[in-house]
Amino acid sequence: QVQLVESGGGLVQAGGSLRLSCAASGRTFSRYAMGWFRQAPGKEREFVAAISWGGATTYYADSVKGRFTISRDNAKNTVYLQMISLKPEDTAVYYCSAKRVGGPEVVATGAADYWGQGTQVTVSS
């Protein structure tokens, strides 16, 4: 069993930056590929970024390439999402996910063993 807890969301002006964290419980965190998704009001949840269990492979949605960076620290059981040059359209609840079998490309499909509860990111214009 893995529990995921996101933090780091908040209100920021357009062009600003935030770093989200997703802390995982359990001793097997390093065996999971991890992902970030987001859901804006009235829209479906969409993929943002994913990272392999060791951190060597990352995968991004086109809408965030060059602005967002996913990383992980397996010693701290934490995955991060560094977001820069934020835009109002980045406003959403951001969720992290964990997938035991499969790499970032599988995570990107939305397949997950565990989901966090989400953290709100609001970008004002």
C-alpha cells in the first residue's frame, strides 16, 4: 500500500513559478514510476509529466514541455514538479500518481495503482 500526499500548490501570478511535491509512504517507492496529472474545472483530468522509477526517463505533455520539470528523490520518497513561466491555463488541481508495472509512457495513459488527493494551483493573469 502506498499513500501519496501532494503539497506546494497555491496562488501565483502569470509568469511565476511553483514547485509541487508528492510525498509517498511505504518502502517500495523506488519501484514505482510516478506521474503528475491535472484537472481544471469542467474538464477531464489530463496528463502533465511522468518519470521512471530510477529517474532516468521523463515524459511530458506538449503543453508543458520546456516549462515544467519532473524529478524524484527516492531517498526522500518524494517526486517533484517544478513549474516555471506559469500561465492562467495551468490553473487546475494537480494530482500525483504511482504505477508499479510499466514506465512513464504507461503512466501517461492514466493507468495508476495509487492517486494522491490533489493540490490546487491557481495562476492569475
